[in-house]
Amino acid sequence: MILVVGRPGNSSYPSGHSACAAVWAAILSAAFPEDAAAFQKQVHEVMWCRVIGGVHFPSDTTAGEKLRDAIGQALLTRPEVQKAIETIRQEAAPFRLKKAA
């Protein structure tokens, strides 16, 4: 079997890459709800690439995404995260306006 990516020396459940991608997607979706579908599409691409790369089973990546639900929801209730999301929106606003023009 040819591996596309290095195989970690530890267990594969859940996929940390999938969980991290999904948590970032949750935060960025909160900052830019109009782009939530695109962020979710990227999460699924990360998940599938981990399976194709031979380092995870599909159940590992699904578990990583479910882990996001717990972590993401907890993070989004924190006032400092809400403040950071607002900062993200403000800092990105000029660039998003430029892109729309």
C-alpha cells in the first residue's frame, strides 16, 4: 500500500485534523454566516482527504466533526470568543467590500 501522507504512530480515532477544521469552520461560520456552506464544504474535503490519504477511517473523521459540535458550541457561548468574532468581522470588512466590488 502506498501512503500519500505519513501515518501517525498513535490511534486514529477521532481525527484531530477533522476536529480542528470543523472547529475553525464553526467559528468562521459565526463570523461570516453567509459563507457557512463553503466552510462546511472545506471541512468535508479535509475529512475525505484524511480517508483517501490512508490515515483515517470514515468513522474517525465523522467523530472529529462531532467533536466540533461539542467544542464549537461551548466556544461560541464564551464572551471572549464572541468579542473575537466581532473583531474578525471588523478587520475583514474592508477586504470583503473590495472583493464584492
